[in-house]
Amino acid sequence: MSLPLMPKAVAVWLVDNTSLSFDQIAEFTGLHSLEISGIADGEVAQGLKGRDPIATGELTRETIEKCEADPKARLRLVPRVKMPEVTRKGPKYTPLSKRQERPAAILWLIRNHPELTDAQISRLVGTTKPTIQSLRTKTHWNYANINPVDPVALGMCRQTELDEAVAKSAPKREAMEEETRPEGSLMSTEESLADPAMDEEEETETADPNRAPDDFFNLPKGDGDGDT
């Protein structure tokens, strides 16, 4: 069964804007009904911006109204029409209404996907490299007041675009993690017990210097003073 592009964000919108049952929303979004209940109670997805499935063409208003009237009816995702890919050069255009949210999206990408290049971030959210650098170096004029927000949740890029950029930079992320990984690691308990050198070292360190040799107690005893 196909799911909406941003299931949890869609669930938030459906909970806030419809009278659909938790089971109807859960089945449509692929989430558990208890998670939908948590969204309704404000315990799950706090601060997540709802995504209108009608505006995105994933649902029709008629379908929602039908399911509201019949709890047994189920929502069905509107089949997606595959649009021809358009090759875009330069930064992505960001509507004026969303430009104030752009630093939050950039900061989210920098913190969650440090492997992404400035060019990739620029294409995802439609920004300039100086802005990205100011956020990387924490010299942005409003840095202290910026809270990172997922650019997909802000509607600045599609999840598929972000996933594609992250996949391309996966080798770079692995290399970064390898560089930060310590050269050596502590031996496990099993390894230390199996290491004879370790056993010998521990035996040496724990030996009592005042203890008599074991053979001392097995020496033959004399019959009297001076006797051997």
C-alpha cells in the first residue's frame, strides 16, 4: 500500500483538521493507532508542522468527507502522476514567505548531515554559500536565536531530494566517521583472559614479595638441632 510522502506530518494535519477516527488515519499513514492517539494528546510530534494532503494532491476533500461519515470507510492515496524531471542550475528559488525560515533549515542540514557540501545545501533550500558558511562558523548575525528545523517539514525541498543528496554523500560521511574513530579500543574481558601475557602480568603484579616459596613448606624436617 502506498503511503503519503510525509506520513507523520499528514497525520498531524488530519488529526487537527478532520473528524476521522484514529484507525482511519493510522491505516492511511502507516502509523500505529496509539501513535495517532499520542499526536491528538500532544505527546507525539510536538512542534511538527502539519502537511495538508489535499493541497499536495494526496487526498481529495470528497474522500475525507466520505470517511468522516462512515468510520468503516478507508482513505485511499490519489495515484501520483510522474512529472518529467527538470534539470535545475544554480540555487533553488525559495518563496519570499519562507525565506525567513531558511536559516533554520540550513542549520538542521549542517547538524544532521555534516557530509553535505555547500552546493548541495544551496540546491536543497535555495540559499547562498556565504549564508551557509556563516552558520557553519556560527558567525550568522542571528545564530543564537535560530532553531534547526527539517527543510522537508518546512516545504523547502522534497524528502526524495534530501534522500538523494544524502545517498550521494554517504561515502564522505563514512570517511568522516572513520577519521573521528579512536585508533585503539579496550580489550574485552574474554580477550584479556585469553591473553597469556596479560595473565603473566597480572600474576606478577599481585604476587606477595613477603610470601615464602611454595617449596619452603615441603623441605624435610630435621630430627633435632644441628641434625640434617
